[in-house]
Amino acid sequence: MNTKDNYAIGENGIKWGQAEKAAWYTCQTIKRSYHQEVVSKVESLKDRFDIVTYGELSYSSMQYPLFIIKSKHWSSEKKTVLVTGGVHGYETSGVQGAIRFAQTLAQDYSEKFNFIIAPCVSPWGYETINRWNPDAVDPNRSFYQNSPAQESAALMAYIESVNTEIVLHVDLHETTDTDNSEFRPALAARDAVEHKVWDIPDGFYLVGDSTKPEASFQQKIIETVTKVTHIAPADSGGSLIGVPIEQFGVINYQARKLGLCMGFTDAPYVTTTEVYPDSPLVDDENCILAQVAAVKGALAFVILSK
């Protein structure tokens, strides 16, 4: 991939400076409402959950309060489940799937677990349909100490403040056609590197943590999601997004080393979901239901393993 040929901002072979990042930012526009599509739904859950404001992002004249949907009957005797969505704000079903899980299923497990649900970690990204934040930083590569992303730093600080044992973390994501048409070319231009264009997998898949892959755990999630939507087959090289599959529908990344959201806790069971909303075989509702099914499958495995 040639940065000059594939992206309008910057010069081939030269990393972006502040001028290029500012130019990129001025091209971004608000396309939907965080307050209407996310905050209103979160606030409607006040009778069933504690709604916690764990921070506020301030970008230019825009302020974005950050919300946690937290178990109302919290107990130090129970282990905690963390569900995150919208780390990449453009990945819609991750946000709406986290909310839908809270609306429909979380209370069914309240006797066994505490829940911390962060439905939209990157609200500016949600509104502008972006992978990055306004500083051209990817929050899902920024979950580490002294993070350059406000979004990542705020969530990590909140989880540390709760001081609870997290047994399971499910991070809800999507892989979209715009990964190849927009976001990877932008990354190549920003960092002055080449990126191969890979085939976007048609279907749902998981990214596990290679330091604790827990193959049976991932398999249980795949089995549960299969009842809702189709699983992405590997490409002709036996890979998904350029990574060799570990098993059907599952690849592994070094989560903590890469600064991924699923890697920042010490939870023994972690996974990142990847829904493909551009498939002709799905619609928005099916994508949301696939995210909910993934959390349900993860919980089923943890319950059986206790």
C-alpha cells in the first residue's frame, strides 16, 4: 500500500506532524448523535442499574460524558464481568450490543456476577464514525500506562478505582469494509508505512489473547453465536485479517503488548468480538444480536468453569 497513492493527507514516506493531524481533524463531521443514540438509552436503565459518570471528554467546544452501566446490587463476594463497546466508535453494533445486553440479559446473571458495562468508550468516534479520536490516536492501541488517548486512560482509571476481581472481559468490535477503504490507508499515511490490503472476512470472528488464548472458551462463544449469525471462514491462506487462524472463527493477538482494550485487565477470560455489518447476509439487528450472543456464550463458559 502506497501512502501517497492511497490517502489525500500527508506526503509519501513522511510521518504526520501536527499540521497533518489538524488537517485530518478538519475533515471530520458529526454524522449521528451520541446523546440521542447512546446516552438516552443508558439513562433509561437507571431503575435497574447504577449509572456512573466516570469522566468527560472535552474536544474543542464538544463535551462527552462517559458512562458505566453498573450492577445495582454490587457484592464483594461476586466476581466481576466487564463488557466494553465503542472503543472504536464507528463500530456500531459494539455500542448497541453492549446496551442491548444490559437491557435484556445482564440481570439474569445478577446472582452470580457484578457487571461493569462501558457501552461507548469513544463517543466522538461514534458521532463522526471514526476509528481514531480527534488527536488521530487509536484508543484500541492505547491501553497502557500514560496513555495518549483520553478514552483509554479514563476507562483504565475507573476500573482501577473499583478494585474488583474481573473474571471475564468481552470487548465488542466490528470489522468493516471501511477498514480497507479508509482506516488502513489513513494509518499507512499517518505512520509512513505500508499496509497490505487483506480480504475483509464475511462473518463473525473472535480475537483472543495469545498469552491466555483459552481455546475452549473461544469455541463456546463461536458455538453460541453460530445460532444467531454466520462465522467467517478463513481465507485461502488459512488466515483472517492476515493472521493465521487458531481454530474456526478465532485468531489471537498479543493483547497487552499491542495496547488492546481486552488486554488491560488481569481477567483470565478475555476476547474481542468482530462482527461484519457489511455482509449481505446480515442487518443491523442481526449484528446487535450477535454481540449479545457472544457475551451470553462467554458467561455460559465461565459459569460452567467455576
